[in-house]
Amino acid sequence: MTNEIQEGSGVIQNIKDFITGRPTEMYPPQIRKFIQQHGNSQIGNVMVCRKPIQGAIQSLMNIVSLGDLNKKMKAANIDKLRHLYVILRVNGKDYMFEKDEVIKVQPYQARSGQETLPLGQPKNNKTVAELFNDLIKQDPNINI
């Protein structure tokens, strides 16, 4: 096993990248591969979806938080917790993007109980690469 020590301009570039935001290489491997395959493709359609979190899971979360979850939900006028995800149409095929621990992508398959909000085609003809570049600029901690 060798210990590689980074020297010179590589260290400087890493510091600049940290300050200015994560480079696209910081996305999870699955997303990097998707960007590599579809980066120049236009996004044809966007749909936002949500699915209510099961009551038992929400109750467990409230117990673990010692009742704080329900208090905060009531204060914010929220009736149920929901899992959100986005469907993008790229090259005529729909892909589901969601974030749990990290951002994931998979071919879209409707989920039972999901609620959808079709947004249509982006007005500014954004490519997949442009979208992910914009996301990382808006929230450098998107993968944390």
C-alpha cells in the first residue's frame, strides 16, 4: 500500500473548489454517470411528486423526537410528512430523481399513493448538465 501525498497546484485547486462550491465530480457516482450519458440532452418535461410517509413511521419519528415533531408540524400547519421526488423526461424517457442519503436516479415507475404536479417543459431549454451545475451552485451541500 502506498501513501500518496498531494502537492502543489492540486492542493490549491481543491481549496478553490471547496470555497466556490463542489465540482460536478462530487455528485454520487450514479448521478455522475447519468450526467456523462445525458449531459447535453434537453429536459423535455418536469413533474414534482410526493408520497405521504406512513403513519407508523411518522409516529415513531415523533416518539424519538420526544413529541417535538408533532409540535413543529402543528406550528407550521403541516398535516402529514411527505417524501418528495422529481421526474425528468430526458430523450423521451422518464427518470425519477430523489434524495435520501444521496441523490439517486432510476427509471420512473409510478408509486401507489403518490400525488403529482406536472410542470411541463422548462421555458429556458435547460440541459441535464446545466441543471446539475445550477443545483450545485445554489446549494453546495446538496449531497450532505
